[in-house]
Amino acid sequence: MPLVKRILVAGGAGFLGSHLCERLVEQKHDVICLDNFFTSQKSNVVHLLDNPNFELIRHDIVSPILLEVDEIYNLACPAAPGHYQYNPIKTMKISIQGSINLLGMAKRCNAKIFQASTSEVYGDPEVHPQPESYRGCVNPIGIRACYDEGKRAAETLFFDYHRMHKTNIRVCRIFNTYGPRMHPFDGRVVSNFIRQALGGEDITIFGDGSQTRSFCYRDDLVEGFLRLMNAPDDIVGPINLGNPGEYSILELAELIIEIVGSKSKLVHRELPPDDPTRRQPDITLARKHLDWEPKVPLREGLEKTIEWFRTIEMEHYRPPTP
Ligand code: NAD
Ligand code: UDP
């Protein structure tokens, strides 16, 4: 029987966090889900509320909180450009002050702590695909910087706690991930295109659509989280988690139109500033240290995601509020 741990999932009501909570509850751990519902809703975890191994706390990680835990996953941060640009100063505070609060908790409880970092630390990369050793090309004063620089500073804090206090840390860099429970109005490419295709609306391609992204299915990614958290203590990261399949935004649009069987037309809109031109993870380290690689092909993952989008009531999802 594996050891039952008390595990805090900050941002646990979100798209990735709610799936992580499910996996941890299935493993019989005692799960504390902490969330301020800035970009999520209770419905993501309502099915877990009756489970005696699950509890839900409404709290903002920018303020300290006193809990006794064995492990902490820090996923609390708006992830989509439209969400993190809503209040960029708050976004930076979440990554920095929020991380300091959770790292302080980890230090006090001697708990292992995991940081959901991002491929955005690579900015608009000059190296392709991106290995963890690449230090990135981020515009520190651009409109994406609140997120990119916040996550970079959070990585710094994690490694300084590790060096100074021997805190047991895990840092992963997540590449674009999609799947059921992603926020339908987060403005990201997968949710926009699926909504537009299902509604027969024009598909909005920003720029010429030649920019690329690598899309990882939610279940694959969360499996990577668990493997990294449970890896030997010398595997602290940073470690890339993402699907190395690289697609242009035009290819993605065409695939979604085909799966939905939609009559939507492609229209071009202005490319937002600092939009990275290419992105693809080098997952050599994840393969080697975690024996991990994604299993779900893009078409299959999109089919599942589209099925989920067909079942939800869109008006149930709120735009982010402070
Ligand atoms: P999400 O917006 O669904 O989840 C974030 C959760 O954190 C939400 O439930 C939100 O309400 C909560 N939250 C935000 N600010 C908070 C605060 N101050 N205090 C407490 N809770 C707060 O997004 P997601 O896609 O599930 O992302 C989870 C994590 O993974 C984030 O840290 C994000 O930066 C990272 N990430 C995600 C992706 C992706 O493609 N989904 C890519 C790179 C990194
Ligand atoms: N994008 C697009 N149409 C949309 C939304 C996004 O063409 O309706 C583009 C966007 O410009 C970017 C890519 O899709 O090049 C991925 O954008 P997303 O916001 O999903 O994630 P990120 O840029 O953070 O990777």
C-alpha cells in the first residue's frame, strides 16, 4: 500500500489542477485544493466534494496561509494571454509573492514543492526545438512579460530556496496543453477554434498562421507532473513537458474544421505583439529521467476535447474577475 500523503494543489480548481486533484484522490491521497476561482469555477471539482479525501479552500496565494502538508503543487496562475493580461501587475504578484508564500510553507513543513513553469520562459526562441539549457529570448517590457518574467522569477525563487534551504523542489516547463475543462473563453487558440467551428463562425487566424505550437493532451501532461513529483530527489528540473508534434496555426484550424465537420471560413486578424513564431519542446530529459512521453495524438485529443465542448453550457463560464 503506497504512503498516503497530504497534498496541497494550489490552482486545483483549474483546467490542469482539477485533473491533477482527480488523479491524486484516486491514489487515496488527502488532497487540499486551494483556489481563488479567478479563471475557473467550482463545477470543475464539484464531483470531488463528497470524497472524504478532498477538501476545497477559497484563497488567494498572494496572501499567506498556514497549512500542514507533505507535498505542494503550485499551479495557481492565470495561463492564457487574455487572462494573465487582464491585470498584469497581479499576474506578476501571483508568480512572485504567491511562490514565496508556498515556498515558505514548504520550508516550514519540510514539504516537497512542484512549480508549474512554462515554455514561455523561452520567449520567442532563437533555438529550435527548445532544450532546458536554452535561456530564452523574452521581451521584459512587452505585454506578455508579466507572465513570462513572473514565471522566470518564480523559477529563480525555487532554485534559491533549493540552494539556501535545501527545499525539495520540482520545476517543469509546460508547453501548450489542451483538453476537457479548458476555459472555453480563455481566448487561446484551441478553445477559440473549437468554439468558432462548432458555432459555424469565422476562425480567427492571427497573422498568416505560419507560427507553430506543440499541443499536449491534458492526461499526458498530468502523468508527467506525477512522474516528476515522484522522481528521485536529484531530479529537480527544470524539465520540459509537452508534445513534440509541431503544427502551424493554419494546420490546427484545418484539423479542427475537419473533425467538427464545420463550414467555418478562415479569416486573418492582426498578430498580437511578441507572439512567438515557433515552439516545440525538446523532451530528451523527460524521456530519460521520467520515462515519459506523450501518448495521445493531436487528432484523438482534439476529438475528446470537441466532444466535451459539445456538452457544456457556455453561459456557465464567467470571464475572469479579480
Ligand atoms: P487555469 O487558469 O485553468 O488554472 C489556474 C488556476 O489557478 C485557476 O483555477 C485559477 O482560478 C487559479 N488561480 C489563479 N490565480 C490564483 C491565486 N492568486 N490564488 C489562488 N488560485 C489562483 O490554467 P491551467 O491551464 O490549468 O494552468 C495551470 C498552471 O499551469 C498555471 O500555473 C499555468 O501557468 C501553467 N501552464 C499551463 C499551460 C497550458 O497550456 N495550459 C502552459 C504552460 C504553463
Ligand atoms: N491564435 C490565433 N487565433 C486565435 C487565438 C490564438 O491565431 O483565435 C494564435 C496566437 O496568435 C498564437 C497561437 O495561436 O500564435 C497560440 O496562441 P495561444 O493564445 O493559444 O497560446 P500562446 O501564444 O500562449 O502559446
